[in-house]
Amino acid sequence: MLPSQDYSAVLNSVFHSIPPQSSITVLDLFAGSGGLALGFEAQGFGTIGFEKDADCCASYQKNLRGECHRIHLSPDFEFPQATAIIGGPPCQPFSVGGQQKGLQDDRDGFPTFLAAVRQVKPKIFLFENVRGMFYRNRWYLDTVIKELQSLGYILDFQLLNAVDYGVPQKRERLVVVGHRGNFQFPPVLNTRVTAGEALGSMAMEIPPQAKFLTTSMDTYVAKYEKASNCVRPRDLYLDKPARTVTCRNLAGATGDMMRVCLPDGRRRRLTVQEAARLQSFPDFFEFQGSEISQFNQIGNAVPPLLSYHLAASVKDYLLSDEEELTGPEIEMLL
């Protein structure tokens, strides 16, 4: 088993020595706390974030080189020029039998993302979303892709699992990339990191702020697992990657709660630092706001290590088309 300090050292080595802010700018829409931007900055890109949540903006400002603007984005917003656009647009999950306004729904982030691509005309863009958009809401994904193709881009998309890129959790997400040709998704890594390798002795420790499940909560969890035909308790198993880290199983006191089972049989909730490790945030990343807000920021984030590998593919794509970049821009990416 890889000691936790080794995994922590890997994350620190990737993200702590971030190059100076690059002239090659990436617009990060619906930026959250900056998980996606962190991977791009580590690959040499400069970022400008846009996010409506105050705590997310504060976390972004605290930990990244780029500036995060607190704003509720709309299609009417005038975006600055940039080489690339990235983001995780909120997608209103319309049921097939329900009211399907699609791109006309003002609760949806995709009209804004489309408007940004129309205005900025980036060399490449990328967005991430839940896997349900690939299946249950595939009709809507096809609508978005058709709109983006009409702007002259080639659209490639894949379901990527974060566990294949050094993240110690199974987290499958849809990634869509718009480009002009010859973009390649990052190759899958040969090794996987377990929750135990990521957390090490920290998982068996009892931190001062530890929150244990009460007897009534244990009873509720047992009923929940029986009713859902759960074969194994939903505890965190240290000999394998964690299940998907979400807001619900971090911040919510539910039967689906992610928790550590100690040798004495007691079970405790994960700490913010443990949750962040499972999302591949480096230990120096300081989330802002209340504990619940921090858990929500972590659960909603794109794992930075997955983003790092995606950003490498974007960098390779731009370098392969280097006649469109200036000499200084190329040097910033090398």
C-alpha cells in the first residue's frame, strides 16, 4: 500500500509548483471552487473563473493564480477573449414526459456556454457533466452537440472514469471537447490508487472534529441498506478506490453517507481533508465557508488530477497547431 504521504507528495508536486500565469487564457465557466482550473493552471494555462457562489469564488481566489469573478452568468454576458473555454454548465434534467424547454430554459447553463463559444470563438473548448446526460438525457446532449457543430467545431465526447487517471475514486463523468481536428483524449493510466493509499493512517485516526454515527443513525443505516438490498455496508473500503464522492454522501446525514469504520466498530464521517484527498485536491488547498459549504464544493468539483490530464491533451492539441500561437505562448506551454 502506498503511504498517504506519498500520495499527498504526488499531488503537491503536481499542483504546488504551478507555473506563472500564462498569456494563454482559459475561461472557466461555472467554475465552482476551481478543481477544473487547477489542473489547467498546473499545465501552464492562465485562467479566468466565473462563478455565482460566494464561497466557491473565495476558494478559487485563495488557491489559484487566476481571478474568479462572482457573477450569475447569462447568454448576454460579454466574455473576454481567450484561447480555450472550459466548464461544468449546470444541466436542467428534463424528463422525457415533462416540460422540455431545452436551450430555452433559463435554469440551464448550456445557453450561456453556447453564447460564450459564439462570442469568443476559442481554438478549443471542453465541458464536463454527469453521466446521466449521456444516457437518460441523451436527447439534450444531442441538441447541444448539434448547436456546437453548427459553429464549425468537431465534437468528440467520452465517458471518463476518474479512477483511470490517478484519482482514488470511481467517478464516471461525460467530457465533451470541441476542436478543429486531431484532438486526442488522455490515455488511461496503468495503475489505480485505493482509498487506503490516498488516506493512509489518517483513515484510522480520530481527529478532534470527528463526528461519529449515533446509535439511532446506525439503526437507520441498517434499515436503509436492508431496504436497498445492499450486500456490503456503504462504508469506505480502504483496499479499493472509493465510490463516487458527492455532496449527498459527504454533507448529508443519510444512509448513503460516506464513512470510515474504525477497528473498534465505531463509524465516523469523513473530514473535509479526507474528502478532498479522495477528489485529488492537494492538502494545501484551503476551502472557504462553512463545513457544509466545503463538502458541497468538494462533491461538485471536477477532480483536479483528472483535469490535469485533460489539460495535457488540450496543450498537446494547441502545440500541434502551433502556427496559430506566438513564440512566447509556445514557450509558456513547454
